[in-house]
Amino acid sequence: MSIEQNKIVSVTNQKTLADGASTPHIGHLNLKLMRQHLDRLTHATDEQLTFWMKLIGERCKMIVEPTGVLGLAGLENLITEGVI
């Protein structure tokens, strides 16, 4: 929302496993950097986060918090969308 409106927009926190990424708004510096460097945004579901947490746990024997696998879920989406 903030990117589309080019200003900081506050939103009600959404219920998600990735509570580390669930903030009411981004900061001014974050918005500036995102406008400069992002081509697109994608949405990760809790189901995707759970899948990646389990996979990392099984294959790498590591416990990863949900926010830690957001990038993998995003990468999965971009591959599925044919972006990369």
C-alpha cells in the first residue's frame, strides 16, 4: 500500500505466522529504498511458510522461524509466476 501511494500507510496487523514481518507500517527510509530497488512485491501464505520451515528442518536439521523463510516463499512465488 505504501509503495502504491508513495507515502507511509498504516494497516491493521494481519494474523500470520511471520510475526516478525507483521508491522503496522514501514519507515521512511524503508519506503525510499523499496521505491528505488523493488520491481514487484509478492505475498507469502502461512501454508508456504510452514512448508519451507518443515523442509529446512528435515533437510538441513535446522529450526527456522517463519519470518526467516519469507524469502524462500517469495522466490517460490516468482518462479511459479514465471518471473525468474
